[in-house]
Amino acid sequence: MSLFIKRLCILLALAMIVQVGVYFAFKTLLDHRSQFRLSRYFRQPRHQHYILGNSRAVNAVNEQYATQSKHTDLINLGFNGMNYQTISALISDINTKQTNATLFIEITGLLEEKQDDSYAYYMGNSPFLREQYKNTKYAYLHLMRLNNEIFLRNIYYLKKSDADWINKYTISENIIEETRKLAPNDTTMANRPLLIKRMRNIVENCNQYNNKAIFFLAPYYPEYLKKLSQYPPLIDTIQQLHVFDFHDLNTLKIPTTGFSDRIHTNISSSLQITEYLLRL
Amino acid sequence: MIFNSINFLYFILCFFPLYFLLSRQLRLQNYLILVASLFFYACWDYRFLALLLANVCMDYYFGIAIYNARDPKIKKRILTVAVIMNIGILFFFKYYNFFIQSFNELTHIHLNSLNILLPIGISFYTFHSLSYTIDIYNDKLAPTKDFVAYASFVTFFPQLVAGPISRAKDMLPKLTSERKIDADRMTSGLSQITFGFFKKMVVADTIATFVDPVYNNLHMVSDLSILLAVIFYSFQIYCDFSGYTDIALGLGKIFGIELKVNFNRPYFSKNFSEFWERWHISLSSWLRDYLYIPLGGNRKGTGRTYLNLFITMLLGGLWHGASYNFIIWGALHGTYLIIQRLLKFKLPGLLAICITFGLTTLTWIFFRAQTLHDAMYILQRIFMLHNKQLTSVFTVMKLFYLTGILLAMDLLFVNYFDKVDRKAVIINVLLLVHILLFSTFAGNSFIYFQF
């Protein structure tokens, strides 16, 4: 019995040592070499323009077009499922490192309530993200910080940058058909007071550091937008307040071929959106 | 309380020291197993505890009655009553609504269905106890006088809710004779548990994050996503179920009550007979011994053999659940077994493995799809393969990596956990690293719990 307990303890101790070693080995390599957008940011955080938000922000703004064709210093920090807590932490991080910058924030990310632990990957890179994960399992089990898609993307982008990532797909007939059949959705964008409060926090935070926060709503596929019953009151509420620099990009009249699915735009419309935002 | 939950860890941390404190007192140890197993079951749903206990008592006394009856006709009558009662309870909870609905559809008569909850593990513990009474009837086993040992056999928590389906003649001797502490066997059990957690928490649950959304949104995803989901589901169900079994077997080894092997690298089978000798072995051998052979097996001519095979597989499908999908799944496997017997030639090894895996994978579509219509729709989409858009590229890359690891483990380190050496320690550490790096920690339930 004691021999078994001894073996169990040795196994657990070895596993703990190895997991810390593996974490630091991966993290050191990836922090220095990966061309994934957030790793690029933490290596070189100072830019003129920043894009923040969830996957809708990633798809809407074309970083390569902005930097190469428009010769603008822009980094798209948007990522799938990025929620308010992460957006807020990144904004605080940007504010402590750069002034006189413009932060474009896609607002649907501010309504994301789902806890996404992917950003624990960067808790060693930013005190604001570290604060979010203190007293969680990520503080003690280092390797778990790599247990997410950000880690895989960092490996994938070791040899090339994701700045030229484009969404080349076009919305399929299947999705169009299913969208037509969808029942009206009255939950998306429903929590307007919370959104306004969060937008105010962001503006106050940016103002302290002389950075400018511009909010935008990336386009939805028009048939789907019709189903979002909370969309018109949301736009009305924001516009009537007259305190935010807010742009509803659904007014851009993107054609069907400009969508990859019902909530994401593709390469063709992202050029139009990028150009629009850079003119602001 | 599932194995991959924090509650189970607390449960084991309480059970383990007590169990070994009582290591010299067999009877008390069996009492502890029984109480712990009932508590384990009550954590799922205490309302069905009475049903479980009723099943235990019923078959214990039926066993004694069959053994004591001198007249073979009376023996047979008691057995018939025992079988009807066991299958009747199973039928009521699991199949009543299905048959009522099917009857209503066929006859256009409206009989009311009932609001019945399925007691977890009922298919497994019914088969545990049924084997006991049938074995006594067939003079393969004498009834035990130790009720606690018998009840511990039926309810033994590692195997209670999802098998393996144990036989009394294998298990009862382990519960009625003294169990010795063996550090090597316990270490081997620990390794097997580690491998089981890797299969479940890393491979199966990660695959589920891709497969479940695809099966739930068939009309919204691309043909390529559906095809990948169909292929990966084969690995999901294998890792989910064999992972559970590895944890159960590992616990059994630690407690000195070894359970029977339930999986033996099934996707390396060269034909369907071999597949069923390697997949859910405890169920297939149960169906062989208590259904196929009593039906006549292969003793009554070729045609009857095929019919027996088909009936056995059909009922094997129905055992999994009350739905036409499971019936079709079983019928397809029965058909494959018959075709395999009709075609007498042998294919080269790798080709045979690929064909068997391919057909098994296609057949899993009926097992996984929510409706028959969905299954047919999936088949249509994966054979057309028009839309090859893939949005979750990184998840798919991860799935290829993890299934690659799994196949490498099954090819290069077969049953590595049986040995206690440095290689096993290194593999265990690497598996634990993979658990931290890739596990979803979502506490997902095991697929076979629903059966």
C-alpha cells in the first residue's frame, strides 16, 4: 500500500514539474516567434489604430489592406468569442502603452457574456489579463493556460503572419434558406443598459490616456438582421445618447456576396468596411 | 456522479482509505462496497435506488428458488418468471413509450404514452443479474448464500452504470475470497485509469466539441464538416466508452476486483466477426451466450444461422435504446455479418481494416443521428460533398493530432499499463501533460450512460 502511494506521489510530482517545463518552453518560443496577432501585439504594442471585438470584428476589418494599400499602422486584435472582460483588459493594456491612438471596437463583443478562458494564454503578458485569472486554476496549473485555440494558432503562425488572413467564403444557399425560416430573435442585443454602461467605461478609460474609442456594429446578413428584433431599439438608444462615436455599418448596403455566413462578412466587403473606418 | 468530476474524486478519497482499513475483514469490505455503490447510484437519482435494490433481491431469491427446485419443469417455470420480470421492468422503463408510439403510428389508434424517466444503468444491471439466474438454471453456477457479496457484484460502482457487463461466475469468487494488496497491480490500475481519462477527457470530449454542433446544425454546416464529424464520431464513441471501461477496470485493479476486458483495439479488425470480438466484448459475449446460442446458434443449418445472427444483432441494437435508428444500426451489423459469411474470400490486411472501419463509421451515423431523417440526410450530404468550407480548421487540426496519438498508443504501446516500468511512467506523465493541455474539463457525461 505504501509503495503504491509513493508511486502515485512520484507520478503526480513528475507531472507537475514536466507541465511547468513544457509551458515555459512553448511560451518562450511562441512569444518570440509567433506571428499570431495577439503575440505580435505583445511584442510590439504601439500602433496607430487597433481593432477590438469578436469574430465579427476579425472578419470585418482587413489588416493587410489597411497596412499595405492604405499605409496605415493598424492591428486587428479581434478574436473569436472575445468578451467584454477581455476587450476591457486589452484596452487597459493598450492605454498604458500608447497614446493618441484610435481604438475601433465592434460592439457585439461587449454583449458576449460567455466566459472564455482562452486569453489565460496571455496572462503572463499583461497585468490586466493576469488580474482576470488570479485565484483560478490557470494561476496554479501553468500548462492549462495553453489549453485553447490561441495556443494552436500561435503554433500555426510560427512561419507566417495572420495579418493577411482573409475570409474568402460566400454565404451558402443552405444558410440563406435556413435564415429565411428562422423565428424572430429577441434576445440578441437585448441588454441595452449593460451595453451602454460598458461603452461608457471604455470611453472613460480611453479618454484618460488621450486615446479615441470609436464603436461600430459590423454588418449582418440583411435577412438575418430583419430577425433581430432588438436591433432597431439598440441603434435608437445609442444614437439618441449623442455621447458615443458610433457607426452602424449595416447602412453600408453590403451585397449578399459580401457575407460568408449570416453574421460574418468576407474579403470583398471587408475592404469596403476597412476603408470606411479609416476615413473616420 | 461521473468519473471525470470533482465529486467522484472526493468520493474516492473517502472510499479508498476506508476500503484499505478494512482489508482484513472481507465481509465488512463487501458491506462498504455495497453502501458506497448505493450512494454512488443515489447521487444520480435516488428515486431509482428502490428499483435497483428490488432487482438485486428478486434475482438473488430467484437464483435460490431455481437451484432448490428439483423438478426441471418447475425450474424452467421459475426461470421464465425471472426472465419475464427482468425484461418486463427493462421494457417498461426503456421501451414502453417507443412501442406505444410505433403502435399508434401503425394503427392510427391513440394510446397514451407515459412520462417515464429511464433509470441510469438499468440495461447493464439487468444483464448482470439476469446472467446469474440463467447460469444457475444451466447448472453453471451455484447460488451464493452471501447476499451482501451478491448485491456488491450487481451494484459494484465502477461497472454499475455503463459496464462492463460482468458474469456472476467470474465476479462472485472475487467478492467471496480474500483480496490481497498488490502494489504492482494497483500501479497498473492507476496507469489504466490515466489512459482512460486521456481517452475520455482529451480525445472523446474534444471530438465532441466538433461533432455535437455539426449533428445539431446539419443544415447550417458544410458537407465536409459533416463528413469529418461522421469520421471523428467513430473515435469519439470508442474513446468515450473504452475510456470509461479503462477507468472502471483500473479502479477494479486497485480494489483487487478485476473486471473483464471490454475493448481490444476494435478499429484494427479485419472483418465484422472480429470487430464484435473486440468491441463491447462483455455485451457481445452476453448476447452470444444468452441469446444467439439458445436460439440455435450455428447448429441448425446455414439459413437459421443467418437468421439467428440477424435477430441477435437487431436485439443488440435495440438494447442500446428505443429508436428505429438503433434497430437499423443493429440490423446493418447483422447484415454485414451475414454478407461476410456469404463472401468466403479474404481481403488483404490493410484493405480489410479500412473497409471494416469505413462501414462501421457509416453505420455509426444511425447511432448518432437524432432521427432517421437526419441519418439519411447526412448520408446524402457526405456522398455529394459539394460544399467543402471548413470554419473550425484549428479544432480539426487538433482532432487529427489527438486521434493520431490514440492510434499510435493502440499500435505501439498496446496495454502498456499492464507493466510497471519506466516506460509506463513516461507514458503516464505524457498523458497527464496532454490532459492539462487539451482536455475540455467540461465534465461531459459518458455516451453509454444513456443506455
